[in-house]
Amino acid sequence: MNELLYKTLKLINLGVIILDDQHKIVFFSNKIEKLCNIPEKKVLGKKIEEVLPVFSDAQYSTMIDVVLCTGQSRFCSSALHKSFVFPKGESRNSRRQNMRLEFISSEGKQYVIIQIIDISETFNNELLLKDNIIQLKKGIEDLNFTKAATERMAKYDVLTGLLNRYYFEIKFNEMIQEAEETNERFALLFIDIDGFKIVNDELGHMIGDGILQLVSGRLKNNIRSNGFIMRMGGDEFVVAQKNTINISHAVKIAHNLLEILRKPYYIDGKVINISASIGVSIYPDHAKNLTELISKADKAMYYTKKHGKNRVQLYNDSL
């Protein structure tokens, strides 16, 4: 492995394990060493289940093989799996870690990169916050929230990390002011997940929450830097995209997102197929304020729901 790349991977504050096609460890980052209290020199060449007992579970071995065979990534949420890497003698429930598996090939050989994202501190902070809220309801008014936690609660959706309605409206009004000065158009997309209720009812709310997080991730990864996203609530999302050249350009953006959102979702060993219905409204063609633009994009979205779902609909007065 390139020496510079090796040193960089060792130092990043992210748990990284690289396995070969026999599930043998070829790389063990410093973060992983600290999490399990095992030095890299003692694990290189060993199968991962020999070093980290959690991976002796058949579902993880199968998951690694699927990544090697298909090249498709996998994700395991801490909500269901708790944790994967921890010191000997410690309970798996004592930590919260998300895990992502990615495929990579080099010089004709195939590898799996395992990323361990330790969110234990965030999880513990959320438990503490919930306890504080309970105490607040009992009459304790002098809770000391940190500035960062307070700011995040005020601006972002807890589950997905997307903007909440309050902060979205602030940024949207700023966008309108800029658009008025430059005579620019921009698109507002109202997105509703098709079949999400069935996922919740049949697979449970934890899987449903995982799907919402994956949907949010796809949206964030595929929205241009001059756009932003809000979770309206439930399975509804709103996207504001600046610098929309014309109406056909806005519709094209929506179709691209539709294609991305209807690709299969892999979560906790399950393959889940869902789609989305998207309504589009344009500033200033259809309205000049957030409430009206959302309302018209919402109407266009419901039109797609009534006419087969898994579609994009541009708002027009006949709707």
C-alpha cells in the first residue's frame, strides 16, 4: 500500500478495516485499534471473525460476500445492530455504531472496505436530552443546553439531519432576495415516498427510519451545492434548487432525483424497492413565496399519486 495513503488512512478519525476476498484483514486504522484495544500488527492476515467476534454472525459474513460479488455497498444502522467494534469484556449494547461496507478493487484483487462510524457520544447525548426534557416537564426550568446542541435542535431534523421547516424558511427567504436582485428562477420540488407506509407496517419503524435516512443521504448526495433540502415530516421532503435555467431544466432535475430514489435500498440484509412521486413548482412563475410554492408543488405531487405514482409532475393551474 502506498506509504502516504497508508499513513493518511491510519490517522483519519474514522474506523476503517479493509478485507481481502477471503475476509482476511489487510488494514486496521488507528480508530479501530482504539475502539477494540487491539494493535494492527496482531490482526493482519487474520479473518475478521477471529479478531472481532461480532462478525462471526452469518449475516455479516454473507453481507461481505454480497459486496464482493455484486460491488454494491451495504449499510447497517446502530438502531438495530448497536455496535460492531468494542474492547473485550465490554457489552455490545454499550456503544452505538453505524457500519457501511464498500467494494474496491486494486491490481486485479477485490477488497471490502468496512467503515465504522461511532456515534456513541451523539447517542448518549440524545438519551441525556430526552431525560432533560422529562425533567423539564416535571418543572425543572434551569437546564443547561450547550450552544451547539441548541443550534442543531433549532435548525435540523433529528432523524435525517436535513433542515427543519424553521431553518429552511430562513434560507428560502434569503434565496428569494437573491433571486429578485438577479432575476433568477429556481425550482421547488415536493417529494413523497411511494409505499413507505407498507414498509413501516410490514418491516417496522426501525427499518422505516433507516429508509428515511438512506433517502435523505441520496438527496444530499445528488443536490447541487446551491440547493438545500427540508424534511417536511413523515416521508415528505422539499428541495429548493437555485439557478434553474428554465422549466424543462427543473423537470430534468426532478427526473434525475426520481431515478436515484427508486433504485433498491439495502438495509439490514433486506432489499427494499420503493419509488417517489415528485411535484414541481417554479419561482417566480407559479408563486413568489414559500407557502404558495410548497402548496402548488404539493398539488402537483398528489396529481402523480392519483395517476400511477413514480412520476414527476410540473404544477399548472388545471391541477
